[in-house]
Amino acid sequence: MSASATTDVGSSMESAYAWTRLGAALVLSAIGNVGMWSVIVALPAVQAEFGVARSAAALPYTVTMISFGLGGIVMGRLSDRLGIMVPVVGGALSLGLGYVAASQATSLWQFVLTQGVLVGVAGSATFAPIIADTSLWFTRHRGMAMSIIASGSYLAGTVWPPVVQHFIQSTGWRWTYVGIAIFCVATMLPLALVLRRRSPLTAPSAFPTSLAPSWSRRPLGMAPAALQTVLIIAGLSCCVAMSMPQVHIVAYSGDLGHGAASGARMLSLMLGFGIVSRLASGWICDRIGGRRTLLLGSSLQALALVLFLPFDGLASLYIVSALFGLFQGGIVPAYAVIIREFFPPEEAGVRVATVLMATVFGMALGGWMSGVVFDLTGSYQTAFLNGILWNLLNIGIALGLLRRPGRPAYSTS
């Protein structure tokens, strides 16, 4: 490769275009992640219309999350091969189709297939694959960039629920779904054009041999598949622990006599402080690296989970919920940073998507598991202890990764 081409690679990193691209990707993520929140808000209306039990009405959410995780791997592979614009455009069109089809469902199973499968897979393009793609445009500030783009799902969780609830009350859930379809297609397609350029790091000869980053065949002294598996287990375990407060805080607050409305505000507080946490952890990650950030975030999350055990008053729960959000937000972005530190950029899409799929499954598994533990014991105290044990597994993995020999192979800027 010529010297001018090498210069072009360097000038594209951390450039004004890279930051503009990050802004567009963040908005896309906040819009495209509507699927995991709209189905929660629509649950009571869907349950009432189809006349099913609460457990059956919750099935569309479960299928949405499973499709969201598995779809991320498919979309990530497409992104590795064709660039991120292709899966984002496909996801936008599929979101429109999925929401319109769901609005016409005449049975719960039709709603499960359209909302759970179509919307779930379509939305996955704006989570893991777009996080992986963003990582290809940053070097010195990669941690901060990862934290910003990973905040898209939290931003969606802050903005979408009240909007969806307002329109469901005003026009019904079916017309609300049609409106979401139109909005997603109309806004996401123009934003996708900002992402049409591919990172020069993914070019077959992005660097001359003398300047190419050295990617070890045994990152951290492990086979690539082994390291990937360890990160999958870590992602699963941290999010099983993370799901306990996030999924059950509303019910927990109600059981304690504080009311579901207070629990909903606690959840909002968690998500809001989670955004702050992700931005702060990005700044930290750029200075201490992905593995240390993972260990720090996991340890602080464990501390917050422990604090839920002795404190169950209204004021104390607000404080602990805020602390939990402030402590845990940096964990998930750290996985993307670790992958970019130890794997080649052309594998980023599918590898990041696979690990983040595990985090989504962890949230689904942990939410269900905490409910089972509560049903068996009649108390959320044991469910919190279950979450703490899963968190300790994550801490053990983070410690093991930190102690292994090996230095990151950073992309040449």
C-alpha cells in the first residue's frame, strides 16, 4: 500500500467525520432499539385484547429478546462483509414491516411472530453491529466512543416508553404500532446514509506489512475460540446479575408497599445514571484498558447488589438504585473494547455481536430466574443473593483475564 493510502487510514481515525458518524449511530441506536421497550409498554393492552394470562402476554418480549440476540450475529456478519449501512437499511425496512404486521395481528401467536421475530431481528442491527462498526473509527478515544454508542439502548429506554404509552392511551396500541413503523423508516433511512463509508481498517491491505498491527494467534495465551467463549460466559453472568434489579425493581417496590409507580421511577433512575456511568467508564477505559474497566465495573455492580439486601426503605432504595445504575453502565462496552484490543478489525462485527448476544440472553435468563427464585422462596432476598453469586463468577473471569499475559494490539493511527 502506498504512503498516501496509509495516511488516509490514519486521518480517518478520530476525525470530524468519525465523530459525526458516532452521533448519527447514537440516534439510530436510540430509534432502532424501540422494539425491546414498546412491547413492554404494550403488554397490558395486548393482554386485554387477546384475553390471555400475564405469562402468555410476556412471551412476545421473551421472543423479541432472543431474536434480538441471535439477529445481532447475523447482522454483525453482514456488517463485516458489506459494511454497516446494509444491515441498518435492512433493519429499518424490516422494523417498518414488522410493526405494521404486528398491528394487524388477530391472535397472540401472530403478534409473537411479527413483534418477536421481525421486530426483534430488525432492531438488532442498531445494537451490537453498530457498536462494533463504531469501534473501527476510533483509537485513542475508543473507550469513550464505545460508551457513547452503547448508551443508545438506555437512551431508547428513557425516551420511548412514555411516548408509546401516551399514544396507546390516545389512539390504541394498533395505531401506535403503525406510527412507530412510519417514524422508524422515515428517520432511519436518511441517517443510514451517514454510515455509507466503510472504515479503511477493513480494507484487505489497510496497512503496509511493516506498519500492520500484530494480531496474535493466541490472544492472552488462549485460542481465539477459547477467549471468545470466556467473554460469552462473562457477558452472560454479568447480565444475569444485572437483570435482578432492572427487571424486578417495580415488583419489588410494590411488594415492600412503596407502590409500582415508585418502582418505575427507580428503574428510570437506574437507566439515567446508567448513561452517566457509561460515559464516565469510557473516559476511564481509555486510560486503563478494557480488562481493568470490566473488573472495576463488575466489582462495583456486586457492591450495589449487596446494598439492596439491608436497605429496603423508600429513600434508601432510590439511592441504591441510582448507585446501581452509576456502577454497572461500563461493563457491557468493556467487552467491545476487549475484543477490539485482541482481535482483528475485520472480525469485530460478528465477535462483538456474539458476546453482546450473551448479555441479552443473560438479561432474559436472569429476569426469569429471579422470578422462579421468588416463587420458590416468597422473597427477593434470595434472588438478590443469586444475582450476587453470578456477579462473583464475572469478577473471577475478569480477574483471570487481567492476570493472563498479553498486550493489546492497537490499530495504527
